[in-house]
Amino acid sequence: MLVVRSLLLLMCFPERIVIKLGHNLQVGSNDADIGRTRGGSGNRKTHSCNYCSYATINYAHLLRHMHTHTGEKPYSCCQCSYRATTKENLKRHVFNHTGEKPYSCPYCSYRASQKERMKEHIYKHTGEKPYTCNLCSYRCSQKGNLKTHMLTHRRV
């Protein structure tokens, strides 16, 4: 067994599996340690997490998912102390420093740095309300509004 401090090193060892051991991560070739490999449809294999119900056909996705359990944040911002679990999250964060807003609204001059923000903005133009409360008939166009609404059901 090889002890490593970063899941980044695992990209060099795709046949190895990771488990959390104290503050370090232990790498081994026994897939019972972290995820089982099951036969999927055809000859594709499914890699599943032993800590939750997550499953994927892509081993790299399982490794990325494991950051949620280990707390590992291997991607660092060079401008500040922000650390991220994925390259995608770091890229999204860097837009805060650069001011870059690559997403443009087709209906107005609004620009956004995050795809999700643009999607929710466009709902204002289309009138679409994809977020629905499972306790009442409330519908809205922004995820944050639904979260706020859900608090009304908790009040006594």
C-alpha cells in the first residue's frame, strides 16, 4: 500500500483505489476499499461508492466524487486562498478575479460568469418556472427562491 496526500497523484494510478486513513489517503488495488466494480449493461463496468449510493461508469468520476467524502480540495486559486474539489469549480471561481462573463443572454444585454446563473436569468424572459415545491403548488424560476420558500414550511 502507498500512502499519498493528494488525490491528484491517483490520476497516474488509475488501477488503484483510495480510502481515507486519518489525515492521509491510502491507495490500494483492492476495489472493496472504496468502490466495487460491477458489470453493467454490455461490457461496461459500474464503479460505485461504498460511502453513499453514487455510481458511475467512469472511474475518474468516482475519484472526483470521493472528494466529497474526504474533503480533499486539490485545485488552488493562484490569486487567493480558494481551493476547489474540481477543475470546473476552480475555473468558475477564477471568473470572480478576471471579471470575465462568457455567457450572454439572447434576449437582452445581461452577461454572466456562470452558466447556471444565465439559465436562471433566461427563465425571466421565457416565464419558465422549473423549480417546484413538493409540499405545495409553489413554482419559481430560481433555485434560491425555492430554498427560501421551503423555509416557510418549517415555521411553526
